[in-house]
Amino acid sequence: MQFDSFSDFIAMGGYGFYVWLSFGSCALILLGILFSSLNDTKRIISSVRQQAQREERIKKAKQEAGQ
């Protein structure tokens, strides 16, 4: 489908409001998922790092207690 002008492209044959609303809402949802995933990844990595440090401290304490 070809459009004669940019305003015709934006209008989308009278359905522009619904078309652009659906594109916009889809983009917002995808951005929300992206930011949520990045936040969850950061939180999980931090948790794993803390667990590894905790296990290392426990291991050192057991070695010192055994000496």
C-alpha cells in the first residue's frame, strides 16, 4: 500500500489512531519486559555473588576451627 503523503501515512486510511496506539502500547510493553529482565538479572547476579561470599566465609571458618 502506498501513501501520497506523510499525513496519509500517519492517518492510515482513517485507522491511524488505532494502529499507532497498538504500536505504542506494544513498544511500551516490550520496553517494560526488557527493563524488568535487566533488573532481575542484576538482582540474581548479586544474590549469587553474596551466596558465594557466604560459602567462602563458612569454608574459612571451618578450616580455622579444624586447625
